Amino acid sequence: MSSSQVGFKPRVEVGIPAADLPNNVTQNFLCPDDGTLSELSVVVQAAVTTGGTITVQNSAGVAVGGLQVTVPNGAAVGTILKATATKGDTNRPCVRDGLAKLVPAGFATAGAVRCYVTVRTNDNPQQPF
């Protein structure tokens, strides 16, 4: 992925499997390009018994404003949840191959999700976030 492609919004896909979600295990991922962490989408893959939150953190381990979803108790397979970063939040920047994190909290018992984090590349000023 290259930041020389205007309008490019790479998206990172990260699964939080049934062994990790109820135990609130942080999932690390690499930013695909220089830019800002801009959107989070979560799709429930296995029914979630006790819900919780999933938060995107930058490489410093600081939460990105607005990039948190709450998965409700009893969320069914196929449930989709979305969040958009707070415009102007100073914790949004990421660098190519820099570490970022998905941090689950409050989950218990059962469930699995697939998360999609969108990065706005630095060369696309037309994107609002």
C-alpha cells in the first residue's frame, strides 16, 4: 500500500477469536500506511453473551477519540457496529508499519468478532477524517 495513491483508504482486518474476546486479549496490528486512524467497524462472528467495548489505541497505547464501539449483551451473529474518529483528535496519527491496538474490555463467557480499522492516508485532503 502506498501513500502516493490519492483517495486510498486502506483497511486493516483483525479477528478477535472466541478464545480471546471473553478474556479481553488486546490484538496488535500494523498500520498499512502513513495517515490517521479514522474508522472502526465490528462484525459479530459468534454470538456475544456478555458484551463490552472495543477501543482503537495508537502506538503509544492511547485511545483514539471516537474509535470505540459497544457490543451489547446477546449480540447476534452478523451484528454490525461502527465508529468514526473524533475530528481533530491528536491521537489519530499512525505511521506505516507502526503498531496500533484493538483493546476489548468487559467481555465474558462467549463470542467472537471481526474488526476493520480504516486509515486515511496523508495525501487525501478531501476525506473528512
